[in-house]
Amino acid sequence: MRADTSTDNLYPGLSSAYPELAAAAAGWRWHAPADSLRRRTVVVTGAGSGIGAATARTLAWFGANVVLLGRSRDKLEAVFDWIESHTSSQPVIVPCDLEQLDEAAVQALAEAIQSSYGSLHGLVHNASMLGPKTPLAQYPAEDWQRVFQTNVHAPFLLNRGLLPLLEAADQAVVLHISSTVGRQGRAYWGAYAASKFALEGLSQILADETESSGSIRVYSINPGGTRTPMRRQAYPAEDPESVPPPEQHMDLYLYLLSVHLGNSGNPLPATGSQLDARSWQPA
């Protein structure tokens, strides 16, 4: 895959370094300036694969120092190696199973970020657990608890524990990655759908509680059907080529995370907004 000439001109070297992103950027609705996230620090959960890996690579390409959280060290190391090879940013790997996340682990993470970077400009809650697709009447209670721990309790702990670092930044953004079934319930989606409803509520509460400061913006994003390992797990018979790759959504992520530049004069959505990556348009 190769981006068109205009994309090559905007982002020299991207076609060879990250052809999937270059191809997607040709159709983006908004183009971030090169190095628009330079000297910014962003935590990305689930950074080893899927949307999380695409987010981490994209933010690093645009200059951000990315803190890579995920369960698989091997997958995180692959993302880390790509960032080190193709960007001048300073990534950090934090192997972390959100199913086991507790207050002590979050405190250690906060102290490490404080020591290395001083503040935090972005927190992207991408990691999720699908859980079984089964009727509620047969849904295993232990799976329900595991899904809620990963999809709701862990983001709560991270938001609470990292909030002082977000407040220490001049501008900061928290992105909660939601789902279509987190806005309209659907049979057999069980704990995943219910947990995404809860995540939407968490996003709205945090937005309301931080709105008066004006320095932190909070959003939920529904990426819609996206070519990821979780999508394959949920829809094993689906042709992966029938849904867009995660790189197609990165213009929205960059738009929201580039708040310090004022998005070239474009107004940002109100904090607490529920955004759809497929239908979003810059103002």
C-alpha cells in the first residue's frame, strides 16, 4: 500500500516506514502537522496489537513519547522496536495485565511517569476484554467479573491514579475507547456491552468533574467495526478486508490529542462528547 503524492509531501518517509498509516492518511478528514505531539507524553493501554498498536505507532510518528501498556511483552517490544527505529521519540514498555491491575501498580506507574516526564498529556484507554458471547442466563459470573475488571475497573484506577499528572500538564486529554454495543445494547454481548455502557458513564463523570479546570478534555470514541484481533474473535466468519484498518481512525485521535496547537483554529468537541470515528468530521 502506498499513499498518494500529497500524503508523501505532508509526511515524508511515512510510506516506507508505515505504509498502512500512509495509505489511510490519504483519506483522512484532517491532517495533523508533522511533530504536532513533540514533547507530549501519552499512555496507551492495549498497545501491543490492534487499535492500541496503531495508536501508539501513530502518536510516536507525530512526536509523542508513548508509554506502552499491555499484557504481552513480546508484542509491546515489537511496537517499541518500530518506534525506536522510525521515530525520535522515547517510548517506554510497561507490561501490565489490566485484569490484575491494582492501586499499587498504578501508583508505581504514576511515579515512573513523574520521574521520567514530569507530567502526562494523554491517556488512551484502548485495552478491552471481549468475554463470551452468550445469553445472560448462561453467562459465567467469573467471566463477567474479569471483563468488568479489565474494561471498567482498570480505567477507573488509571484515571484516578494518573489524574494529578494530567492536571500538571498545560493541556491533557483522556480517551475512552467504547463500542457500538456500549451505546445500544445487543443480545449475547453480555459483559462486554454492559462494561462499555459503564465506561461511557465513567467518561461522562470524569468530564463533568474536570470541566471547570478547562485543562483536561475527556471523550469516548466508538471506532465501529475495525480490523483487529478482537473483531476476528467476535466475528470469525467475517472477511477482515470488509472492515477498515485501525489506521483509518487515527485522524480523529490526532485531532483530539493535539489540543495544545488549537487544531489549526478548528474548535474541539465539548468535553464529555461521545464521538463516532466513522462519521466524525472536524468542525
